[in-house]
Amino acid sequence: MAHRLKLKSTYVPIILAGASVYYFNPQAKIEGDNKWYNLREIGTGGQTLDGGKYVLTRDSETRLAYKKIMYGIPFGASIKRHITQKAIVSLSYTYNKILQIILMM
């Protein structure tokens, strides 16, 4: 005879937090051309607009470069509901706060 255990609580609350590091190197391919282009070097982020931080690129022009490394803090909450011993329904929310502490590389 199989013995089944009864769950004391069918709801399980979860709180999460952590740290994250992102490496960002956007690239694009022109239609008909089989070569990938680094958008950071081309300057597609509004580099020619006034008020930006400019860096010197390989072609000796001054442009705003994409940030390659960014940091974030993910945090959130979740609640699980045990319907049966084999079935679980979960509702969760996670938010990732990107920090403005940026290293230029």
C-alpha cells in the first residue's frame, strides 16, 4: 500500500536578489553583404549629437562608444501553489536594475 504525504502548506513564497554583469557588443549585417559590422565602432548611438561623452576611435574621429560592460541587480518575488503533489502553478516577477557604474573598454 502506497503512503502519501500531506503537504502542510500549499503556498511557497520566494524572494530573490543577486548581481549581474553584462557584456554588450552589438553587431549588424548589411543585406547582400556577408560581413558583420561592430556597431560600437561605427557609432549608431547618437555619437554626433551634442552633450555626449566622446572617445577617440581607430579612424581618429571622436565618437560616443557603446559601453561594453554594464552591471545590474536582479530582484523579485514569486509564489508557488501546489495543486497536487505533481502539479505546481507559479507566479513570479523579476526586475533587473541596470547600474550607471560603467567601465569604458
